[in-house]
Amino acid sequence: MKSFYDLIFFKSTGFKDYFLNEEEEPMSFLPKFNKINIIVGANNSGKSRFIRNLMSFQNLEGVIDLAKIRVFVPLYNEQVAEANKLIESNITTYQYRSDNTYYSGGTNPDLQNVKLLSNNYLKTLDIDLFKEFSSIINANKNSINNLSHLGVKNLYLRDFNEIDNLFLKEYKSIKRYYIPTLRTAHSLFNFDLEKYSKIETDVFLKTLNNYYKLDKIDVEVFTGIHLYKEILNARNSKREIRQSFEKFENFIGKYFFDNKKIDIVAEFNKDESLIGNNNLENISVYIEGDKETRELYELGDGIQAIIILMYKIYMAESDSFIFIDEPEINLHPGMQRLFLEQITENKDLEKKNLTYIITTHSNHFLDLTIEKENVSIYSFSPKKIINGDKQFIIKNVNRGDNKLLQDLGVNNSSVFMANCSIWVEGISDRNYIKAFLKSYCHSVGKSYPKEDIDFAFFEYAGSNIDHYIFNDKVEKEDVEIVLNDIKALAISNRIFLLADSDASKQNSKKGLRLKELEDAKVDNFIPKVIWNTREVENLLTNEMWKEILIEFCNKTLVKSNEADILLKIDKAFSEVDYSGFAKKYVGEFLEEIRNKMGKISSTFIVNQSAYEVKSDGSFGTIINKRELSELVFNKNFSWEILSKNKEIEKLTIEIYNFITQKK
């Protein structure tokens, strides 16, 4: 099941100025609400106002308290494919009678009073009645033919007991935290009567309350000004709170102090405090092995910024909503990546089941989200002004849709803020290199280099370099221009360029061009052509394919014959060696495996749709390169397995040494 829902607002006046896509009626739901929801748009496009409205949900007239927000959960389950079609475009509910009452059901309901609402279904949705309808369906499964006029298929009704809990989700007693743009890790001081005195009042919070009346909302606002007191209380609180704080300390130690144990302490001088001297309230960081303790204000702005963001997230109650305005403030692109990786992948935070609503102006932050499954992006833009009120358009951008990024002028600008860059043809190659590097670093006990700080990936597919490498019709002057451009870029940024040979012979036109690329090598530009395989995908081994091949098998057959299919996979790989396909297309290999594994109940086990089948009957490359690379990346193959392929071993060590500037 997908992680996103449609978040329902129920006739909310708070969103009367917001419109989905080009609809004429104000929005009544937010489509594909996810674990992480990122809101982007130009200044004054309604982003911050939107999340404040969402935070103040309980105070809007006629709106259900945010603590009881109801969510409609679409179905994404192969067993109920027919229901998927139905629920994606419609919602089953009761039809109003002339007297504005609903039909209340019973053991033998008048099913003619049930209708399907299409187009803007959520505007008239009543969740409680939907629940009631589901109960009626379950009580009357023997009468399912009576619903045939609705287009409801038997499969939907038969499985209703199993899927009923996927339709609806209720958030109860939601705790909300807000991290605004007004935030700092510093205590604030005032100079008065020839001495400095700490400002005890959270002036940031007072300012926000004055502007936006946040004190009227049941939300905890964290500006960081009282970080000292937060830490003091956390270190002297009950065990579960202290454990959360220890996990936060471990995070800071791991990523900023070479995995050393650290202690973050709110220093307290009892005697001075008793006489009213609070100027000595400092936050200090002790790092294992250091002679002296460091003061928090002496650390870099980036570390202080990440502390403000991550502290409240680590300390948040489970199942909370976290609202953050512009997390990129004072964050280098590498720190932005670190922040996003923590909220999407950190196991301790995953257990908290937190939901994030984030506004951002960072192109780089947006670019990073393309890799993530549990992220939804919403583009906000002005619509028009009616009676002095500004209106806004909201568009949801699905994962993998790069149009929004292009519209915002997104490019790999972080390449020039990192110490070096790795140029690859596309995202699949990037995933392979990351998988290889992480496994290698783990095996030798080294820290994985910080992406976008120590190095950054640059995908050159679609650019001049891609045209130069792969297009047979390249003019001589194009070659010279491209090589000169690369060398010019390499002056300010060290470049490692990885290129597939596509099994080209070195004396072919393409081969000669790739050889010219290799010959252009200089100290800051290292071109690497993989001559011995067609594509990076060809570096995989039998052992790796055995672990992932089941993902390319018929899902229905796997469900009922998994043990038998696993045995067939083992047998097929004992007869077919992937290394023999090093310079062939992946599809040729998969076709042979497909024939070796054969059929179950007249159906081939391996899906031929996974790879290209050409009109002449030959077979091409795998169709979804990204999916294959993600399967490899997520398997976390050990270096013992990866290094069995000497090409992987050589390439990985070469890239690692390039990043770390080892010869």
C-alpha cells in the first residue's frame, strides 16, 4: 500500500482562497498527503499561510478538530485491483433524500439509494456514513448482485473485510510542533546599565504571536531561544525523554564529530542562579578525546542550524505533526541532504511515525526529494485577486516528475559547492555507485563521504556531453567544444566522469571518441570508460541477480508458488552465468533465464515486460533501469559479494580514492 492519503478539509473556510489545479471551487482536500509534504513556490504564494491554517484547524468554524482529522486512504493492493479503479475516481456514499436525511440502512437496505459521486467527491463526503455503508456491505454480501448497476465488482465486495481498515485513518490527539523561520541556537542578550543581561522572554515567539496569533492555536512553537532550558529539562527528565535526547546526541556525534561519543550539556551554576545571575547559562559540547569542552556558539552556523531542526524532531512525541518553514536556512546543500535523509531513513525517527509539512525555497532540497518514495511535493502559485483577497493554485507533483524542478530552474548547482563531482549518465548509475561506495566504506571501517560536501553527483544525460559520447553524428568542432568546456569546469571543481562503452569497439567512431575522452585526462578531470561491459548494469553478478530476480517475476505466481519459484531461480543460475553477458543487453540475459525457469499453470514466471523486445525478435536493455538500481541499492550487498566482480572492486576504489584525494 502507498504511504499517501487524501487529506480532507470538510467545508473549511480556512482554505477558501486555495484551489486545486484549475478548479473553480475552493479545495476541500489535499491530494496524496504523505509522510513528508513539501510546499514550494515563489515568495507571497500562500505557503506559510497555508500551513498556519492547517495548524489552526480546530479553530475554524464548522471544521473538525485537527486532533480528529479524517483521512480517506485509496487502495493500492493487487488483490483488490478492481476496487483500486473504483476508489481512485469515485467514492461510495449515501444519496440525499428530498428531506435532507440519509438512508440509514438496515439488514436489507434499499441499495437504489446508493450512488457514486464522481468529480470533487470529497466536497460532499461524509466519513461516518461511509463507515456505515461499509458495515451494510459486509452484512449483505449475499446480495452483491444488487450493486451491479454501480459498477462494483464481486472482488471488491468479497475482500471488503480485508480492506476495510485501509479506507479510513483517523488522527487522534495530534501533537503539533512548529519550527518557524525566526529561530536561533543562541541565547539573546540586552546591554543595559553597562552590563549584559540575558533576555528571558522568547521575543521570536512573541513576534509570531503578534503577527499570526499562534498563541490561539494548540501548537508548540520552537524558536530555539529556550534551547538551554529544553536541554536542561531533557537531561533531568524521565527515562524515555532522556533516551530520546541520547539518540539526538548520537546523531550529532556520528555526523559532525567522526562518530565520537559526545555530551551536550546545559551548564548550571546553582550559586549564581540563586543571586539572579543567569548570564552563565551556556550550552556546551564535550567530545570524547578532546581536552577542552566547546561552547555551542563556537560551533559552525550549519551545525547550530541542524541542531535547531533535529532537536525538536528527536524529542517530539510519537505520531506528531512537524511543521517547518524553510529548513534550508543556514544549511549547506550537504546539510540539507543530511536533514532529508534523517527524516526519511533514520530508524529511530521512523519508529516515531512523524508527519512533516515543510515549506522551502531550496532547489537543491527539492532535487533531493526525487529519490524518495514517501515525499509529496506541492507547487503553490498566485491565481488572482478577488475583492482584495489573493487566491492561490496548488498542484501536486508526483515522484519522478521533473517538470516542476525544471520550471524552478533546478540544476546540479551543488556540484560546485562540493569538493569534487562524479559525473554519471543518469540516476541508475548514481544508485549503483552509492551502493558500491557504501559497501566498500563499511568493509574497510571508513566513513562514507558526505554527499554534496565531499562530493556531488552530476547527471549529464541530455546535456552536450551526453550528445558527444553517444550520438554517432557529432561534428569535430563539437568534440573540441565539449572537451574544452569540461576542462574549464574542472578548474574550479574536480571531475570524475563515468561513461558506458555500450560494447563499442575502440576502433569504431564511438570508440575513438571515447578514447579521445580518456586522453583528455588532466589532474582535475578523470574520465573513466567501462570498456569491458556494455552498461553499468552488466557489472552485476549471479549472486546479486539471485537476490533480486523475484521482483521481476509474475506477482500472482509468486504469491502462491514462492518456494517453488525460489528453487527455480537457484537452478536457472546454476546453468546461466551473467558474466557471459557482459557486453550484451540485459534483456538477452533475462530472456534466457525466463526460458530456463519456464512456466507455472501456462504462465511464464519471469515477466517479459521487464525488458525490451524488439520488432525483429531480439532483446534490448532493461526497461526500468532506475527500479533495478534501487533494488540493488536497497539490498545492501556486502563488499564480499560485490568485490567478487573485479570491475566493481577496481571502479569503487578508484572513485573512493578520487573523492578522498588519494593517489
